[in-house]
Amino acid sequence: MSSKQISKLAWREYSSKTQDGIIILPVGATEQHSTHLPLGVDSIITENVALKLAEEIDALVAPPLYYGYKSQPSSGGGPLFPGTIDLNGATLTNLAGDILKELMADGWQRILVLNGHFENLAFLISCNC
């Protein structure tokens, strides 16, 4: 069985799926989630949900974005916690936009951006593709 992760496919196999397929771009963050969870929990969960969904709908999964917009102290996060690595909103918008443009240039017409970090939402929906 072929991998659902494009990072594990050769380019010909990848290319054969672009015209009629669906690709999922998982987006998470690297930040604290109390003392018991890993820093990458947003990305880990989102990537695994994407892989499960890809099996169900016969899609492929792009490498996840492990960095997201700044966690807000009002939601229990923020830069005060060691290991929090965040992006400015414009950086996230540009990064996601560049990736989406590349996917479209490859021929993808159906792209699902699967977000696992609430604070990313406003910047992901403002991508200029």
C-alpha cells in the first residue's frame, strides 16, 4: 500500500494524484499544553487526524506546518513558556500562501487546510492564493 504522506512518495506517484485527488495540509503550533503534553500536540493531533481522514477519502497529506501564530496568554499560552516557537501573522499567512500556491501549481484543485491551533484561523483564511 502506498503512503498517504507526500514526503514519502516519489515525484511520479505524487504527480499521478494531483489532477483528481485531494490533498490535506495540516497546520498546528509548537507551544506548551500544561505540564503533561508535548510541545507539538497541536501538530501531532492535526497530522494524525489528516492521515486518518486521508485513508477514509483517499487523499494525500502534505508535511504539516509545525509552527503557528502566537498563543494568547488569555487562552493559557503565550511566549512566557519555554519551547513556545511562534510566527508573526504575516509570516504564517505568507508561508501557508506560498505552500498553497505551490500545491495549485502542481495541479491540485481540491486542498483542505486542517487547522489544529485556534489562533492560526484568521491568518489562514486571509491567505492570498
